[in-house]
Amino acid sequence: MKLKIACLQMDIMFGKPKKNYEAADAMIEKALTSNPDVIVLPELWTTGYDLTRLDDIADQDAAAALAFLKGIAKNNHVHLVGGSVANKTADGVYNTLLVVDKNGEPIHQYSKLHLFKLMNEHLYLTGGKAKGAFSLENRLFAGMICYDIRFPEWIRAHTAEGAEALFVVAEWPLARLAHWRALLIARAIENQCYVIACNRAGSDPENVFAGHSMIIDPWGEVLAEGSEDKEIVEAEIDLDKVKEVRTMIPIFTDRRPEFYQ
């Protein structure tokens, strides 16, 4: 099964949700001209890393973001891996990835498991407690957020259960661009899956971000890669290739997890 993917490499305005919704809407409208099957947004696309003001600007129960994504999905018959948003709940503020199918139905939420202390996430956000697996078009995927890609055992927990593609949404800094590229390619090769990684462009008061959104096949071949600037990164993936690669080099049947403890 083939799917056309469009990653929106946004320049996110620091702490300005209204402006970011307008920017996302404009980029989505542009992306729709290529008739994608799935549109992907970056991490914390409504607020950026304005963590100290999350009590004021976080989205209560992700309601506003979900309403926005549901309308676009239903009106345009397109799946949305809706990046992540600061999701204010009774238990705290989570960094939550939202998935809405082409009928406008919310099908999954994943809250970032691994909080990144270098950017003070642990001071303002609550870590997730559940997996990122979800189904679209009767195929199994997994959603991850930025720092999660440094934890190969977390990725493998999903691909060992059959996930064929990994969606990564991020605000990854330019200073560690080499890590971003190496980790994403490694995750694709070692899990024999597609990796669809949507990073942001631009900067905030503390960081310059890398861009370089990437779509990588199960052999580790880069099908598309962005620059450092705001743009839409597109490629077509063929999920049937995952089974082909996993059959050729059967790492999942050759695993010996009883010795991995």
C-alpha cells in the first residue's frame, strides 16, 4: 500500500498560538495541492517552547487543536499526524501527539514519554505513560516525539509488535543536526521500517532549530530531506516494502530477547 506523505516544516512563533494556527492552516492549504494521504506537523506547533507560560497558553484537553485538525481532515479527506501540542489536563501539562483520520475521527493521542531536561521539559511538563502505536488504513504505525528517538528500546517495543512506519515530530536543534540524521537513519535500518520525521525550522529566544525533516525507507535510504528553512517535505512510501525487507533479513525472527535482560 502506497501513501503520499507531506511534512510541514513550520517556523513556529514563540508563545503565539493564534499566529501558529494561521501559519499551519496556510501550509496545509499549500500541501493539499499535491493531494497527500497524510500530513504531518512538528512538535509543539501551537506554542513552541514557551514553557514558562504554559498555564496560560496550553490547550485545555487539546480541544482547540483537535477541533482544528478534525475540520481539516474531514473537509479534505486527509489523515493528519497533527504534531504535538501542550495539552493541559487535570494531571498536568503533557506534550501530546494527536492523530486524526481522514474522516475527521481522532484515533490516537501519545504523550511524550522521555522528557528532555536540557530544555527544562521536566520542570513544566508531565511524562506520558502509554505507547504510541496506532492504525491507519488497517496498517500499524507508531508516533514518537523528538527526544524519544534516542531510546532504541522504546522504538523496538513498537516495531516488534508490527509497526511498519514511525512518525517522529520534533523541535530538534541545529547544534545536533548530525545526531538527528544519524539516529533517524539508524532507527529505520535497525527496525526495517519507514521513518517519517517532521522537524521545525526557525528559532526561538534560546535555540536555532535544524529543519531537515526526513522521509526514510526501511533500507535507510533517504527519500526526501528538507533544508534548514520553512518548507513542505514530501515523498511517497510503499508499506509493502517493509515486509519485503523484513523477509530478506529476518531480524525480528532472529531476535533472542531472553538474553537481552
